[in-house]
Amino acid sequence: MARIAVVSSHPPFSDGGHLVIARALVCALQESGHEADIVYTPQNRYGRQGAAYLANWLTDVGDSMGQRIDQAISLRFPAYVVRHPRHVCWLSHTMREYYDLWPRPILGVGVKGRIKEHVRRRLIHAADRHFLGPRHLQRFFVISQTVSDRIRDAIGVQSEALYPPPPPRPYRCDRYGDFIFGVSRLTPLKRYDLLIRALAEPAGRGVRAVIAGEGDDRARLHALARELGVADRVSFPGRIDDETMIELYATCRAVCFTPQEEDYGFITAEAFASRKPVVSSVDSGGPAELIEHGVSGLLCEPTPASVADGLRAISEDVSMAERMGEAGAARAAALTWPATVERLVLR
């Protein structure tokens, strides 16, 4: 048995997939006989990233109350900067604004601001090249091949994809109902406007959807549904609890999740665990890695018309949904927390 610190940065008053991974990993480690706990480290706002990296580097997770901590498993930028002689990183993502989302952060910024951000990006890349390298880490995993490719292309560091299993919840499939389900933090990168626009396409007429979650994009999505005349076919229940989420997974026809280059996206794994197919896009990143087109779901072009065609096909053929749902369930069953723990724990 080992004492293991699961380390993740965490902005206050927020939640996200990194915390889902952290909590599930701690439970899996404990069920495997280890003693485990989460250590939260700072993740500062823009302009203060240097202070966050320094704070994490000064965080020594080798000891707690005079008792040795045998291993650290870090999950998120810049938590991988913490010091431990037995350190494994299972990275959800680096700071995307300085990687695949660049140069979006400097659009509309003045000359001085652009120069400052270019310098900051170079410093962050240099720091990540060191702290994600073999001189600092014993092993380096990432949550998808999308993240692995992104880091390799940007800073030349190699990593291995290790897909997280769905969070341990009582998933079930009650029926293949008459609506499409989507659930996420509502931000532009999740592209739920694609689903709403698909409902307005000729092929999407008659398709109903439920889009759950909160976020900066919610008001825009509401307005878009009204503008396109589909507000009577899409509902926005807002933030939902786990019980309601599981109920919606269990009773929907399929799940729609078409983000832009998503790091991983638990939604796909949770849909599969609920025996539901997933309609996604070819450029969705992590979801596209899990979905076998025509077998466990549909990978569409990121256009309203293409997504509408996918939704129509799966809405009109319940046997297709059932067949794909079974294939998705088999995919989810192959992702297990005991096997994940076996890869992450150093011997």
C-alpha cells in the first residue's frame, strides 16, 4: 500500500472535468488498497501565470504531518510543476490559450500587449518543456491522443494517451426515447450552437433536444434557439444534479457532443456507459478518438446540415440507436479504473 497525493490546480468557485478525474482517481486508488487524497494548488488568472508556476514549484508534496507521501500524480497545469521524487503526470491539458487556441488570446490586443503575450507564451512553453520532461517526471500520460499530439507539436515532448474511464456512477439505459441529450459547461468551444442550428435544418425538423449545463454561452444559445424558431424543440434545464443527469442519459435516444478539439470529454464515455450512441464531429478531438463511426456513433462534418443528417438518421431508426448503444457500452466497459491505477502507480 502506498500513500499517494493526487495533485490538481483548481480555480475557486468552479468545477470541471479535471476535478471529476481527481475524485474518481482517489476513489479508485483507495479501492485498490492505497491511501490517497487530493492536493489543490493555485491556478492564477491571466497575467499571473508566472506566480502560479512558482507557487506550484514551491509546493513540496513529499511529506504530510511528518509522514512520507510515496508518490504524486499530477493532473493539470501547472500542478505538474510540484516536486516529488516519484512523480507521474496524467495530464488533462496545458494552458490551451498558449497552445492550440493561439493566437486567439491576442486578437484585438495592442502592440505592447501582443509583444508581452508572445514573450509569456515562449516562457510557458520553455517551462512546460522542462517540467513535462523525463528530468522532472517518471512517467508522462495524457488523457487523449489529441492532447499528446498538441504537446508534441508545440514543445516536442512525447507522452502516452491513457483514456479515463467514465466516472463511477449508476449508469443505466431505460429506453431509447424521443429526444437528443447534451450536457456540458456551455462555452463557445463546446459548440452547442451546432446542435441548435441543426434543429433548424430541413433534416432536423421534428428532432427534440435537451441541453443541460451553465456557462457564458447559455444566453446566446437561448437567443439563437428563439431566432431560428426552434425554441419549442430545445429545452435548457440549466445545472442538473447527478441523478437527473443519469435519468436523461437513460431515457434519451442519443447524445450529441460536437466540441472543437476537446481534450477528452467525459460525455462520450458516460453516454457509452448508458448504452447510448454519440453524434459528434470529425474535429471534436477526444470524442472522435472514442467513437467508431457507424458502429458506436456518428462522426459528422462540423456543419449544421451534416449534424442534422446524423440526428435524423438516429432519430428515425431506433434499432440503429440500440445497436450503436451496445457497441458503445462495450467500449466503455474496456475502460476500467483498476487498469488505470495499475498504469499510474509506480512499483
